Amino acid sequence: MGSQYQLYNVNADQLYNVNADQLYNVNADQLSPLIPYVYFQASPVTSRMEITPFKINIPQGEIDALRTRLETTRWAPELDNEDWSCGVNGTYLRELTSYWQHDFDWRAQEARINSFPQFRTEIDGVAIHFIHVRGKEPNPVPIILNHGWPWTFWDFKDVIMPLADPASHGGKPEDAFDVVVPSLPGFCFSGPLNRTGVGYIETADLWVKLMKRLGYSRFVTHGGDAGAFVSARLGHAHAESIIGVHLSFPILPGVPHDAGDAADFTQEERDLIGEQKRGPGDFVHAVINSTDPQTLAWAMHDSPVGQAAWILLRRRAWSDCNGDIETKFDKDTLLTYLSLYWFTNSFVGTELFCRASNFAVPMELVNDVKPEISVPSAVAVLPKDLLHKPRSLFVQHTDLRQWTMFPTGGHFGVAEEPRLMTEDIRSFVRALRRQ
């Protein structure tokens, strides 16, 4: 008899022993009609195909060390900066830091995250962390949700269950999804990423392999910010694996960011987005993480307050919050994001991901298929996002099936407007289910 393997059924929480011949001569779903999703764990040698159940458990010593660092912060001299025109306002940063040190309950947030089934695996030498929630109704459609920077997987916290269990969240049972929410390479528990060259292009390749490992040969992909690059790349380079592409950030393969003249926007589009007031300050991070990520990381990894300031500025400036960040993200939510960055020591990994991604913009075409995204596509337009493109460009370069102009929302669309985004995704895929 060959090597012995254990097959772990996550849903039933049961182990099944098989030998290597059994493992490689049958498909996972042939082992039993009751085991549609099976994860492989080899014994005694760990298999590269292993998918391991995962829970967060930050050592208490690290939590205490964070509080000590917060207490001993060396504060910069105050500036006349009430309007945040010179960066993060000192009064707010001190207030948030005090809450982080004295009142924020990491364990409560950790428990909430751990209420979702999480896993880790390794693909092509890259460690991947992800949430995987199966739909609560028959025939759920698989969907992968892709975050950006300075996001985390937790930006999707308010859409996971409405997508997986719509009947319990004001939706129709037949709209259920199998939901996969990975951390991008280098982000949070998808690390450490200590090498360059892994950006959105490589991530799209990784996600096809991840989804196949989970038993999905075809799936829907959604993304905002860097996640939109991943999703657009999937729709262009891996169309055979993609049911549909849903974007909340306007990315097109082979099309520069500044494509589209003002005259290309309809009056309705112009009325929604108003006058663009984005300046160089909104994109300075891209220059730094493309050219000097390691130097920035030395400072960010040594100071939780410094790292918080760097991220908070973008959260406030890029969201539709009218200058009051806590209208979109309360303190506990903000500090959960910040703590995930801090405890995982992943800031430099996120910078390396962004560096590789920035060097691959605009997205080069890998085939001559027209339109460039040939699978059904949908775009959610957020009025206060960093970038807008006219609908006419998406008609030209995608198989556009749905174009929704949200009344509110900024760059963190799914976290700012989870209810609207959930319904937009449901609506888009509902039509595809009937095909």
C-alpha cells in the first residue's frame, strides 16, 4: 500500500483515511456524495496541496507590547492642521491612539473574525489565507472577493453572510453564493511576502489555482482597488475560469488610467461624480511604494501610531465621509484594520505587492480576444472614488451586462456601502444563473 493520506471534510468536520492510489485515481467529489469539498493533508509528510483550518490567536504578549508602544509614543510637534491639509490631524490621532490603548478590545474583534471559517494554504511558494463560507441554499455560485490597499480581507465582513445566506439577510434563497475571501499576497495572514514580483498579475494566476483546489472550475470575481486589477486580469487572461467580473473600481486591460475624455461621460455620469478634486497627494503612496518600500517599512514596522497615520489618511481622504471618517468606519472597525496590519507585521509585504502591481500598469494584453474582458461584466460606480471612466469605454472593452451608479460611496465601496454592493452583485449574477 502507498502513502496514507487523510481527507478532511471541513463542512462535516470529519477525517477519512485513503491511500495514494485512491487519492489520485478519483475526483474528490467521487469519494462520497456527502463530501463535495475535501481538503488534503498528507501524513507523515505535509503535502503542498494541504489546506489547513486556521484561527487567529494573537499572543497576549504581543497585545501588551502594542499597548506599551502606544503609551510611549513620541509625538511629533503639532501643526495648524485642523483641516487635515498637511496630513492626519493630531487631535484625532491622539484620540484614536488613546482608545486603541485603553478601550479597544482586540479579543472581541478576533472572536468575530474567527466566527468565519478560515484556512491557509500554499500555492507556488506563496502562503495564502482565506475565508470560505459555503452557500446555505442549493446550487450556490462560487465567488471570490478581492480587496485592495490599504484594505484587508475584513473589509468584506458585512457582505459575506448576505451573499452566502441571502434568505436570512433580506434576499432570495436562490441568490446564494459560495464565498471565498482571500488576503492578497503579503497582506495580513497571506505572508510573509519577502520577495518582489508578486502583484495582481501573479495573484490572478494564484486565484485560479486556489479555486480549483477548492473544487471550483469556474467562478465569479469581484474587486475594488488592487482587487479590481486582479478581477479584470482574471476576466482577460483566464476567461475560461470566470463566470463573470464585477468591479467597483474602473480597471480595463490595456487601457490607461487617464483614458476617456470629459466629452465621453454622459450628463448623468457627470452629475453623479461632479468635479474631480483629486490631487497628487491622493497618489503619493503609489510613488513611494513603487520606489522606496523598504525604507518606508523601517518606520512603519517600528511605530504603530506612524503606521496608523499612514493608513488613516487614505481611509479618510478616499471614502465618502465628508471629512468625518467615523461616519463610514467607527473606531473599533478602524482599529481592527490597523491591528491586523500591526500584529501580522505585514506592512512591507503589502508594499511589495503594490510595487509589483504598479510596475504592471497599464495591464498588458495576453491575447487578441475582443472585447478584452470577454466574459459578462458589471461595474459599480462610486461617486467619490479615486478614478472614473465613462460607460462607453466598458461597452467597448468588456461584455458589459450591468452598470450601476451608486448614490453614495467612495474608494472602499464594499465596506462603505455593503447593502448596495451586495444587491448589485446579486442582481448581476442573477441574470447569469438563468443562462
